[in-house]
Amino acid sequence: MKNIFSFVLLSLVITFSACTDEFENTFDKSLEERVAELNTNQVDILADAEYGWIGYYSSVETMGAWPVLMNFTKDGWVKIKNQIVEIPDEYGKLFTVIPGLSNELSYNVNTTQTTNLVFESGCVFNAWHAIKVNKPTANGGSVAAPLGGGEFQFIIKSAKPDCVILESLTDKGEFKTELILRKAKEEDWFFDQDKTAEMKRVLTDGATSDKYFRAISIEGKDFQGHLRVDSDFRMATFDYLDKDVIKSIPRRIAITNDGFVLMDSLRIDETTQVAKFIYNQENDTYTSEDNGVKTKIEYSNRPGIIYFPFVDEWGTKNGENVDCTMDYSVWNLYNGIVSNDFYKLCKTVALSDGLRNIDFYMNNEKNPSGSPTTITLKYNKLVLPPFGYRNINVDIPVEVIRKEKTSVTFKLKDDYRKAFEADIENVELIDPESASELIEVLTDEQGFYLLPDIYQSGSGEPYQVVLLISVANPEIRFVTEYLEFLKSTK
Amino acid sequence: MKINNKILFMFLAVLTLFTSCDKDDELNYEKREIVESTDEIDLFMKDHFLDKYNCAIRWKWDDKFVAIDYYVSPPMREVVIKTAEMVEDFWVNPFIESSEGGKAFIEKNFPPEIVFIGSEILNQNGTETLGFAEAGVRITLTEVNQFDLKDEKWLKTQLHTIHHEFTHIVHQTYKLPNGFEKISGSFYSGNSWTTLVDYQKNAKGEVLRDEDGEPIFDHSPAIKRGVTTAYGTTNEFEDFAELVSNFIITDADEFNDTYLPVSDAEIQEAVLKVYNEIIAATTEEVITIKMEAFYAAYLEGKSIEECQAAGDKAVSEYAIKKSVEKSDELRALNSGKIIIKEKLEMTKAYYQNNFDVDLENLRDIVQERIVNAQKGEE
């Protein structure tokens, strides 16, 4: 009975205290007021930037980014301008996938589970959505399929007066498009498409030279590395030696009017972290002074690091020392990771099927009466009865017509045909015409990068041997040799 | 005692329910102040759709109109008014101009909500949704960012969506024509309709493609079932929507050639044409047949005249075989076309008798506008 009275009393208390005349907010303001205030604060930050914001955007992880400018007003309008986006098709032909747009549209900032920025009409972000690329089908063909992404609803992860960080609201999977906005300057709004194209050309081919490599140096440090760039896809790879281990770090980049920026900064060592490089036309270099460390990129015929191949045509990694990110599922875009430099080298690999490698025997300049400069072709896969498979060497006389440090251009002497015919053992096996492809390669004005070494003849007399790395058999791995070479030529 | 406790608890519970919230209590909720938009697009939509048809055009992005599983883009501002004008010119006005009944019909049944989507709706499995109608109240148009009235393919895709979805609203409001669903009852196959999707092929069996590289549909498998498209074989409602929309957006001659039956004499003429073409042909295929027969006879020691006769006979037999195949194909198609014609006549009468809408007149108006649009004329 006592329990019953307790229940009654407790229930009455609950009943009559459950509602009061006025609901008291937990905070000073109501939920609606606080949400509205939050939204207004975000809008204020966005709209307070006098010349708006600049960020770099692309919808996928496998490409770099392109500049986008935005200028917000407090009454819900935003002006958006973007750089032209050109991406090559499968045949390497550049085509414009997003024209230079300049849109004025409405936006809203709302708060549900997160505070979001939503662009209410189509603009450059949606143009990304419309991009289609060839993707492989199960039967080995390809089909034009959406590139993916193209976000127009962003979570405002952080909003400060000098930096706003946006993240895709709807991206699925691990990769979430992030758009970091920084305050724009007035001049940023004047995209000079020609200048951007020139910066792209410089980054691709070098402004004033035909040198392949972009050697990286850090002031005051013993650093060895180089940069490889695929400017079409806005991808850069930094190759460098880190305690005798090759590091190969890809980064998404954006080309600016004065150089390029990295989407994610790269920490090379304890004190060196690079994020932005400015091009200097006078001395044809890129420089960065991020974190107060002077980093320079200059054109060179000498690669900082060589390993061969980096990522082969099947997308596999070369050795455990290579630290790189490779997503084979997007093989159609892997050009974005393998640089054009690599292909420039590889084009000379396309020689006869049986060609194993080529040795270049340089005439010893101190001994003019010694052996003449020749190229030795080493064939295998040729059947030479009664021995079966064996290597065959053919010496071809060449003339060095340009020699610049480690880069050299050759000219085959007119009697190269006789060289084939004079080799009695092979004259019936090798058609001189089969060397036409080789001739084309050897006379390429861009020359070759050479690996010199010292051999000893049978009589013990040393002579210089130079290996053309660019015509190596794909099965040959150079990593070890090159590390030794690089150390010996410091 | 236990019973008494239960009664007491119930009493308290009821008391709590009826006293805990007083209906006069004011909720601490601030009503959102609605400010009427001064955006020129909103003003256009108000004048042309909201005030006239009580229809809201949703053109600004609002995620409640598309499920989060889909990949879509909002429309560009530049195409919004143009798309709305297309809706007027190719949908609303043709009904209004077709007859008094058509005017009343469109005004009464116009959907209360139309959603514009800039892109296609990409499903997670990679397929595309071209548009959809929901419970007779909302029609969603996709790919409006590709707006180009001179692009016949784009325009007809949009009109197909519009008239297909509006036809759904019609049958959702008034039911199907009486008996429509029984005509092809056993031919409907639900989601298996995809097995009937086929593409036109050339003599080598290669799929023919349009100028955009898209494969060109071959509707024959569906037509043989008495339905205009493979999708129409899903059920009677999709059949009805496909029939009406295809009738309106397809050129009259093309519709008749593709979907309506021909006479036996026309079939015989077509079969004879196949026979004669093979007999007269100098294609590699025919010459090979002739030469193989010729050579076989030659090996048997026949005279040249006999060898030639053997070659001619082989070609003739081949021509007869192909003619029979053609005949079978045309007759199978024709049996389906007879069914389509029956349903079309039923549908025309349904629109005419119930709504005073002359579908042929409506079709002619739409077709004239499509032709003018290709010429760049209003």
C-alpha cells in the first residue's frame, strides 16, 4: 500500500511538471536562431573577401586541378569563373572538356547534420560531371563513361577569414573532393589563357632547351632528385634518393600564371616542405621558398634518379623500393602518373624484336689511334645453327656530332651497311634494312642519356663503354647500376 | 493487489497523456518568413506556370527531388527559361491549339510540379534514368543542360519523356482505356523487358550507330509482341505511355512504316524484291555460292553449260531461302503491328471521347514544331 502512494505521488509530480508555460532553451537562443546565426556567419566569411576566393578543383583523384574563382554576395549570389580544362583523349589529342565559364548563380548555406554550401544552378563543378572518358569494358573494348564526381554541394569543414575548406557532400568511397579556398587578388580574375598555355608548355617541354630532365636541388643540402610532369593531367612525380632508397611521390598540381602549385604539399625531409613553385624565365628555373627553404628545379640532361621502368605498361611497380601510388583500376588514366619524360625515353625502345640492348663504345680521346667509336648491337632470339639461340654483336661505326656533358647525338657513318656485310658470321642473318628503325632513333636530335663505364679488354687494357639507357631491353633493371653511377659522378 | 496496481498505472498513464501537453501551449518555434523571389527566372515561372496551371517549376537544386544514390547536376541558369518555353511550345500549347477539349484537358491535368535536372540521372549501376513521373503529381526532366532544339535526338528524347510521363498521369487519373490491358496481357514481361532490347545491324552483323556513336535501337522484338518498344513490354501502363508518346513524337510516315500493319500484297512485294535482288546481285556472297556450285559440278565432270546451270540453281535456292526468311519475319512483325493498331485506335477513341482530344491533330502540331525547330524557326 505504501508503494501505491509512492507511485501516485511520483506520477502526479511528473504529470504536473512535464510541461511548463514556457520552454526554456538550453542555450541563450533557440535552435532555429542558432542555426540561422551559424549560416549567416558562414555567409559573412564567404562574402567578406573583397575579391572573392581562389581554389583548385578537379573531380577525381587521378588528375590534378584547375583554378576556380568565386566571389560571394551576402544576398545569395556567387560569381564563378574557371580556367579552361583541356584533357587529351585516348589518341593524345588535346580537347577542351570545360570551356572558360563565367557564371553568376544563386547559392545557399544550410545546416542539417553539417553546414553545407550548395550551388543552386549548374556551373563549372557540374561541367566536370559531364566529362566522359573511355573506360575499359569486360570484353576488352572501351566505352565512353562519366569521369565521375563533379560536386556542387560541399560541407564547410572550416571557414576562416583567410581560408575556407570545403569537402564534397556526396562523394562516396575514400576519396572526397576537397576544395581549399584562399583569398583571391584582383589580378587573379584576369585569367590569361595564353599565359597559362605557355606555363603548361614550359612545364611540359622546357622553355628554352630540349633537355629532358628537371633536376631538383635544395640549397645547402646534399639532395638528388628530379621532377616528372604530365601537364595534360596536371600530375607531377617527385623522384629522389632518401637514404639510398628511391622515393617516387606523385602529387596533383595546378598550373598557375606564374608556375604551379601542389594540391598537397610534399615534405621531403624535416625542414623541406614544398607547395608552390614560381617560374623564372631568365634562367629557366622553378623555385620555391616554402618554409624558408630554397628549392630549385632546373632543366638538365642528367636525370636525378633513373629506374627502369617506373611503372610498366601493365601498371606494375618496379621493385619494393619504389614508393608510389598506383590504381590499376583506372588504367586508362595512368598516363597521369607515368610522365611524358618516360615516354620520350621509351620511344627509343621500339626497336626490332630481337634487339636486346645496344652498347656504345666511345673512342678514347686520349688515344686517337685506338678503336673507333662504334655502336654494338646485341641481338638475341636469333637462331644460329648449330648453336641455337645466341647473342650476336654487330659493330656500326658512328660519328659523334654533338657532345654535351652526358648527352650526345650520333650520326651513322655512310658505310654502316658495309659494317653489317663485313661481319661474315652474321651477314646472312641480319638484313641491313632492319637497321632503318635504329637509324631513325640514333639520329634523333634530342640525343640520349649515356651510362659510361670502364671495361677491360682481353689484354687487360681499359676502354670506355657507354650504354644508351634509352634503348634498353624492358626486362633490364637499372636501379642498382644507376645508384652506383650516380654516386660515382657526384 | 497486482490488478489494483495495473489499474493505477493505466490511470496514471492516461492522466499523463491528457495533461502533459496543453493545446494552448505555444511552441517555441519561429515561423520562417517567406520572401517572394525577385529572380527573373522565378518571375517567369510564376507568370507562365504557377499562376496559369498551379504548377511549380523546380529549377534550383533541392536534394529532396533526387535520391542521394543518384549522380546528377542542377540546370544552368542559361537553359532554364528556354526549357520552360520548350515545355510550353511542345507540350502545353499543342494541347491548347488542338481543340477546346485539349485546352481544358491540359489545364486540368497539368502536373503540380515539374523538376528540371541539368544532367542525366546516373544510377549507381551505371544506367541512366531519362525522366520519371511520381504518383501523377511530378514530372522530372533530365539533361536540360544539353538544351538544343536543333538537336533532333535531344529534342525528341525530352518530348518522349514529357509525353510518356504525362500519359502516366492520364491513366493514373482516369484509368486505362477499357480493355487495353487485355489485348497484350500475356506479352508483358515485367523487368525482363531488357531481354528484348536489340540494335539494328548491317549485313555483317555489326551494330549500326548514330552520329553520336550510340547504337540504333531495333524495336522488332517488341513490335512482334504488339508493343512499340522493349520498355513498353514491362506492363500495360508502360505500354500505354510508350504508345501515346511514340505516336506523338514520331513522324507520321515513320510511325506508319514502323508500327502499323501492311497488306499481304505489300509483304509479297517485299519478299519478291528480296528474291530479285539476290538473283541480280554481284555481291561476294552470291558469287561465292555460284562459284562453289559451279566448281563442284566441274569436279563431277559436268559440261560448262551444266556447271553454269548448277551455279544458277544454287543462287536461286539461296534466294528462295532468304525470301522465305523475309516472309516469316514480315508476317511475324505484321501480326504484332495489327495488335498495335488495335490499341492505337482504342487509345485515340479514348482521348477523343473522354477528353475531346484529337491525338492525330495533336501529333501533327507537335511534328510541325519539331520540323520548324530543326530549321531554326520558332
